[in-house]
Amino acid sequence: MLVGGSQAMAALRERLERVARTDFTVLIEGESGAGKELAAREVHARSRRCRGPFVAVNCAAIVETLVETELFGIEERTATGVRGRRGKFELAEDGTLFFDEVGDLSLTAQAKLLRVLQDLCVEKVGGHGGHRINTRIVAATNRPLALLVREHRFRADLYYRLSGVEVHVPPLRMRRDDVPELVRYVLGRHREARDWRMGHAALEALVAYDWPGNVRQLERVIERAVALAPGPEICLDDLPGDITQEYTALTIDMATGRDYSLRTWARRYSRLVLERCHGNRRLACEQLGITYHTLTTYLSEAGPAGPRGEARNAHAGISAAVDVPPQCLDPVGSGIVR
């Protein structure tokens, strides 16, 4: 289930729905833990093959000497003591076969997969004839296959076979608006034992974090908090230190008595967003929800200090990562208005 109501997720769902109407091979790209398999399952669930099986293959775990057995199957009594078994292609008949992290396949395995995709026919190990397959192929990778091709680590001909229809799953740091909904979803899975809830400061710290491990990392962090929190409300102290350090820096900085008026916050936050947009002011305006003139005014009022000056030092906590417009900031600097 794809969780999130952000613009990025809405665009992803729309693209997946369009792709699902076809029967073409699909290549899903995205960082580790971003939800590529969920996207693949969404394609399957919305396609005409939804009543068929969805079979996932972990390409990184396939033993080199057993590639053909795993994918194509093996005939009964091919050797003494060997029992026959169906391969992944046969198991996925009339359904979807998902190759997870296809970039981890060896060059030898890539050649064997390419042959099947070209001929649409598989032959079991020890068999005496092939049979046609009726399976949709969906592949996923956390590394750009085009780059692997240039590095001679992925076959160019297989890449062209897989890359006809491409879908990109955005990382969690690019859709921070989805973090609160993801938190509620994960906590909801643990409510049988206790009615868990996330404290305001803890939630703001989660939104502020960059999540290099994406949704998978967020799930583990919440599970850790559920296991260690003494009460039903998860507090800032229940989260790992690397997640809370930026938020803690903000609370310490507040004690210095600096100017935390709403306009000051807006100026500082505008600089931070501009930095994230690599100086692209029009893109920063879109993310902030303000006009170009307003952004220019904020930047001129902020003075000569760059994004790594005033903004970085005075707003080292939540505003260094939370993508919310200035009007949503508390005038006293306590975080996000609720």
C-alpha cells in the first residue's frame, strides 16, 4: 500500500495507473527503502493480470550457479536425488514477475534473462523443449542502470529491453509532507497492545530528518520507539540521537533570546529553501508558496548573510529540513503551528 497524499505521491499514483493499463515491461527506479516493490505491486493490482500471481525475485540473493534453476525450473530426476521444481517464470504465469534490484545480477545471469525476454520462451534445466511464457516483467533498481551500462557492469541490450517504460519513486526527503501520515500508519499497526501516539516535538524531529534509508528506515525507527518508550506517547528522547540532534540544536538556540518574530523566521527559512533549490528562485517560490517579489523582499531584508550563514546558524533545527511555508511557522519559534 502506497501511503502519502503529497504532490509527489499523487503524481506517482497517476503514472502507475497509466502504466498498469498496458502490458509493457516496466523499470522502477528509486533509492533503497523508498517503496519500489510497493509500486510494482500497485502496477500489478491495477492491471488486467491482477487475478494472477505476483512473484518477486531478489536478484541480489540468487546464487550464480543456480540462476537457471531459480528462474526456469528443473525437470524431475535430472540427476540422482534431484526433485523437479517450477521456476519463477512458471510460477508467475498469467501474472507479474518482479525482479528486485535487477542491477545486482551478474553479467552471466543478465545474458540468460535477456534470452528469455527476447524469445518469450523458457526451458527447464534438464528439459528437452521450451514453452512460451505469458508473464509481465517489472524490474526495479536502486542504481541508475544507464550508469551501470557506462561502467560495463550491466548489459546495454538488456537495459534497452527493460527501460521502455520507466517509473521513479521519490525518496522520503522529497516528500516530507507524507511523514506524519506514514507515522500514523505505522503506529496503527502496533495499536493492539497500546494506543500509541507521536508527541509534537518527536513528530517535528521526524519530519526534519533527511531519511537516507527512506520509508524502511522510518519504520524501523518507529518500531524502536514503540519497543523502548515507557508510555503511550512517543517523546523526543525515545528517538535515536542522529534524528533528534538538529531539533535539539533549535531548542538550545531558542534560549539565547534571539529575534524569533514570524517575519524573521520567514526570512531565514526562505534562504534555507533557496539553498535546497540550488539558487533557483522560481523553484523556491513554488515550494514556499509565495510570489517572486515576496521572496526577493525576504532575501533583501535578510542582508548579505548567505544560506550557510544566518539561516544555517539561527535555524539549525527543524527549519533546516522541514518543507513548510513561512506562514506555517510559530511566531515564537516553537516549530509547526498545529
